[in-house]
Amino acid sequence: MHIGLIGLGKMGFNMRERLRRSGIDVTGFDRNPVVSDVMSVTELASELPSPRVVWLMVPAGEVTEAVIHELAEVLSPGDLVIDGGNSRYDADIRNAEKLAAAGIRFMDCGVSGGVWGKENGYGLMAGGEAADIALAMPVLDALRPEGERERSFVHAGAVGAGHYAKMIHNGIEYGLMQAYAEGYELLAGKDIITDVPGVMRAWQDGTVIRSWLLDLMVNALDEDPGLSRVAGYAEDSGEGRWTVQEAVANGIPAPVITAALYARFVSRQEDSPAMKMVAALRNQFGGHSVRSTDDVVPPETPPDVASRRQDPDVPRAAVDETGSPE
């Protein structure tokens, strides 16, 4: 099988390599000519056999829509476009309709696995018509881990279902990471605990909270036991926000995911205006002491983090690497 792959960032580049190892011919296109196999989308289309299959791994939103528009001009009826990025599910429906007007098929596929997917394989959640899933199945099987298909791939439903499933997956990921992080802080803050990494390492086998995320946390502590090289600043990819919005829209309580999202917002505030007001109110009604700003020693902020807080475009750039773990 021979497919086109548009977007060769961290995820797309690794996916191309995994596919090629599995015997799938891949022609890749990226705006970066160093990693690109062809110099344009038009050239990409000319390289592919019919019916063409083109997989997108580009940033969600305007970039994806621009590529969809370009593909509508160069592909033919019966060709298939697969959006494997982190698009919002309702954007899939609009993009599918746009391509359908030209007779071009569309499916969406949520991809999980991050930078480890090249070696370990990717979890895949697809949305679309059964015939389109069948056409793409050799590619899907090459990308997922070895073993039973049902443990790493699902045809979740109609167009949009794959990215909806991935959105909820990422919302759950927010909650899990926050719980592990809070547990870490409780351990690190207790003087009777003398081996925090050892405690977490002891949880890796046999306990009910063992997981790959726990393994990654142990890796992080092995590399930097006190996390001294990491600033306490956490971005969100957008899918956590979408998950919370879906919960509100459908009247479904999601307190853990919502709190995890808000915790990331807190991480970006050096001096929270809300907490300043809480301190002021405590002083007003109870006479509780208030710390002067002169009494607070600001934490060291690495230059890259400081620049991100000043430059409103950088948070957006931070999620432009498609297919990040969330």
C-alpha cells in the first residue's frame, strides 16, 4: 500500500518511519523541505496510486482547513483523506462535507502514543464509513501495537467519533496526571518520606494505580529527582477545554477533569489576582495578616518560560506540534 502523509513534525515523522518499517510506502510532505519527500501537495497527489489515501498530521483549526481546501483541488472522486491530528469533532463534520462536494471521502482518527509511538505503536480511534475504515486498515494495523486489534483500535462511529473519543481520552489524561502530581507533592512534602522516587517505583507492579503514566513519572524522577530543571508551568492542548465544554453542554458532571484543567491555568499565574483578593478579604473580615509583596521571594523563572508568559503567540505555538500526547 502507498499513502501520502502531510505534516512531518514529531508525531508525523515518527509515524512515517513506523509505516515504512511495516512495508507501507509513504510519500511525505511538510513545509520544512529538510524532512519532506516532495515539494508541494500537488506533487504529493501525483505520486500516489488511485484511489489515493492521504493522512493529515497538521495543527487543528485553520491549518487543517487550509490543507483540506488544497486537497479538494488536487484529489479525485473516490480518494480518501484521513485527519489524524487533534481536530475538534465538529470540524471533522464540516471538512467531510466540504470534501464530499468533490466526491472525496473523509475519516477522522484520534491518535495516542506521543513520541513513544514509533517503537511501541499508537492507540487509534477512528470515525467514518465502514468502507473507508476497511481501505485504511493496512495503515491502521501498521500504526497500532502488535496484538489484538480491539485493544488498540476502535471504529468508534460516524465521522467525528474518532476525535470525540480522543478528546475524552485526553480529558481523562488530564485528571490522571493531576492525581499523580498531587500525590507526588504530598510525598515530597512529608519529612518522614526519605525516598520519594522509591515509593513511586514500588507502585509500578502489583498496585491498583500502576500505569504507563506512573512509569513515565518514575522516569522523570530518575532523570531529575527534585524536578529542579522543570518549571511549574503547564500548557493545555485544547482538548481538555473541549472536554469540559462538552460536559457543561450535556449537563454531565466532570469535576476531576475540570479541576485538572483549572490547575493548569493556576500554574501560569506568578501572583494570582484571585488569591490576592482572598488574602485581602481574610484580612478585612478576620484581621488575618497579609503578606506584603516585598516579603515574597519570587521563584526563579527560566528565560524560556518568562518569554512565553510575555508573548501571547507562544502558547499557541506550543500546541502546534500535532499529535502531542494531549
